Amino acid sequence: MNRMHPQTLLFILVGAVPLVVAGAGVVAFMFMRSGYGILVWAVVPFLASLLIVAALAFVLSRAARAGRGQDERGSSEGRRGGRDGV
């Protein structure tokens, strides 16, 4: 199968986080220029960026685990094999 390496998914996350933060900065600036209060233009984009990054990290971590799941299960069960290494 064509699986992505966990490091590739990590690089996707590392590349996406600055874009999300930059987007939150643009939104905060637009809110500020529109005349909203400090709670709206400072807190809302910050919380939204935290939620977006957390959701992206969750999805990418699930994808990384799903790609490794079969390989690790098969190799670790074979190593244990019911014996204690004696």
C-alpha cells in the first residue's frame, strides 16, 4: 500500500501551523479595523487558531497511527510470542 511516513505528516503539521497563525493574525487585524472590542479581535482568532491546530494535530496523529498499526502489531506479537526471553 501507499502509506505516508509519520515524519511526512509531522512536516505537514509544522508547515500548516504558521499558516493558521498568520490567518488568525489577518482575521484579528480585520476585526480590530472593523471596530470590534479587544475581547473579540484578540481572543476569538487566538482560540480559533488553537482549535484548528489541535484538530489538525489530532487528524494527522490518527493518520500516522493508522499507517503504523499493522506493522507494529505483527512485529511486536512475533517478538513476544508467549516466552519471556529465556
